[in-house]
Amino acid sequence: MPTNPLQPVHEQAEASFLPYGPDFHIVESYGEVEAEYVALRKGAALMDAPHRGVVVLTGKDRLAFLHNLVTNSTKDLVAGQGVYAFLLNTKGRITMDLNILHSEDATLLEMDSRLTETVCKQFERYVFSEDVKFLDASEQLARLTVLGRQAGQLLDKVTEGGVGALDAMLRHGRRSIARTTVTIFRNDLCGVPGYELIVPRDQLVQLWQVLHEAGEGLSLRAIGWSAFNTARIEAGTPLFGIDLTDAYLPMETGHWYARAVAVSKGCYLGQEVVARMHAHHSVARLFVGLRVEGERLPIAGTDIFDGTNQVGIVMSSCMAPLLHYTPIAMGYVKKGYAQAGRVVSMLAEGARAQATVVDLPFAKEG
């Protein structure tokens, strides 16, 4: 994993850090999590995203090649469009998720940075005569996230051409910021406008500073994982490596299934399993929201019960500011317990607590 150029900047700002896998750390907060959350909800927030990486595909057959491997349709993408998809194994289980961004000269796979090398090696095994090449761009490219109600306004101040045309999920384009070309794509993961910036790694510090200076009149704050994680749970957004793993099948992801899978699509890796489950509506468990009674928070990995029977597991949880700091969680429960209104129980901070299954997202801003 390349050294993060922004690490000294974060340390100077007295950030606290969290491990992200065995190789590196991400910012947890800059000491004021509540203020960071408010900036995300009401103003503009800037987040360093070293946990996200980019693979670059080139060659005239790249879209057809992807179409034969991933769960969503890529063959008819035009420049500026993108789709979200899963990559499955032969048993139909989720091995990674991808934001696929197509441009005229290349197609970008924006994904978990821990898997960029893996996906390049895996894709190489499936190349026969196709004109397609793969580049793990971890050494060349880095990632920033700008989100919040004023995120578009902030980016309009610093980009030539603004971001008004990026009005749909994964709509993307190249823009110039401080004479540096960046790729910006729309990705609303937290219930507010979100823009992801793919930037040259050697310009990362300069762009961080430019965005900070432009945000002085817009309530801009740098934020860490804690504020982002709370907001994305409120928005019902599962993340790969936390909520989505190779223990689960696409149809088990509940509301996320339709976003990631084109059900009318033909053959791709793991498609037989997906098609069989879809045709028979056969799913053993589903990803759901859980609104917990009381003030205690269940943690990830906590079993979910109906009486004495274990019926599921918690994957993510937080105290939700949008719901008056109610404890909420997301997790998988057996299909028979996945209906909204069903009451289950779990341990929360050492005590038994009841929880009600709810539809996702938990809350929408008014």
C-alpha cells in the first residue's frame, strides 16, 4: 500500500486514526465528531479516502470483457456513465464490489484499495483474445470525498465547468482544479449529495489545501470515518468488507440487490446461482435495518435472536442523530424474520434489548 501523502497533514491536525486492514490506518476524527457530522449534514465535508483505490482498464474490448464477469450491465455504457456491480465467485458469493466509470479512452474501476492487485491478477486469468489491459493505479492515483448539502457549491467554486452535470449516481467527468485534471463522480452514500474525486497522488496535498481554502465561507470541515460511518448507516448503505463479504449472496443484500444486479442479464461469473435464486425467490436471509429499543448499542458480530433461537447477526451499528440518537443497526436475519415490524432481540452493552426490523434507509432528511 503506497504511503499516504496526507498523513503528515492529518497528524498536524491532531487526528485520531483507525486501522483499515493490516496495512494502514484511516482518520477516525479530528477531535470533534459531532461537529464533523453536522458539517456533513448541513454544510460541506472533506474526507481523505485512502481506503479506496482505482484500476484502469484500456482496450477496445474492455466493456464486453467486464460484461461477462460482473453482475451489472456494462456493454452499452457511453462516456460519462457508470454502474455499480458485484464480482462473484463460482458459488455466486460476493468477492468485491465495483464502481465502474466509463470514458472514451479508459474505464475506471473504483473499489476497495486492498483488492486492486487481486482484481488485476484475477482478470488476467480470464483474458483470451480480448483487447483489454489492466493497471493497478495505486501508485499514481488517490481519492478524496466531498459531501454535504453544500458539496456541489464548493466544487463549483474550484472546478472549471462545475459539477452541475453530475446529477445522477456514478455520472462522472473530468474537471480541472488548480490546473490539475481530476475525475469526479457522483456517489450519494450518506443521504446527502456526495462527490468522489480521483486525483493524481502527487497533487493530493495541494488539492486538499485548495478545497479547504475554497470552503472557508461554506462551513467546510475535514471529517473522519466516525462521522461518515454514522451517516452512511442512517442512509442504509452497506459497505464491502463490513456488511458485504464472501459469506453472502447478491439476493441476500435486500434493497442493495437491485442496484448491483441486472436480473435480465446473460451469463457472467456466478450467474447460475443468482438466476436460480431470482427465479424461485429462494433466499435464506436478508439484509435489514434494526431499530433498537433503549439507549444501548449492539456491536458488529452480535447475534440476533427470536426467543432462544439465533436468527441473524449484526453487521453495523451507530447512535443515529437523525433519529434523536436512537441506536440502530444493520444486519442479516433469516427470511422469515425480515418483514418490517418484526420484533427480535440481541445483546446491547451486556443487556438484552429488543429491536424492530425496519425498511432501509432508516431516515431521510426533510
